[in-house]
Amino acid sequence: MLYQLPNGKVIEISTEQYLDMSDEELEYLIAYNFGEFQENPWFGSVLSKQPRPETPDAIPSLTDIPEDEKLMDPQIDFEQEED
């Protein structure tokens, strides 16, 4: 997550690190001038990231498979079970 320090600089820390941070550690970050000024309001936004490509080995919809190909599937068991 991005956290803006009181001096206006931004640091990237995990939520666990933020929750574990004491007041002294926060003052240390400010005193030693950690972080950067961010002028871009969309920095680190998921909106600016490219969408993930679809997986090539995705299972096709059953409506897209021709009926002949469905019948040729070697894993289909055509025998009916007897009760």
C-alpha cells in the first residue's frame, strides 16, 4: 500500500508493516527524509495496469464445441449404469 507521510512524501509498505509501525518509526522515516513526492494521482493504481492475457489452455464452452467432436471424446462413457 502507499502511505503518505506527514511531510508529503509517499512510501510503499505492506499493511502489516503499517499496523506494526510505532510512532518512533514514523518519526524516523520523516527525520531521515524517506519516500518520494508523487505528482501522479494514478501512481500504483490498478487502473493503469494492463489486463492479464487470457490463458491459452482455457476450457472452451461446451456450446462452442461441434457435436461430432463431443462424440469422439475418448473419455465419454456411453454405457448406462444399471441400478
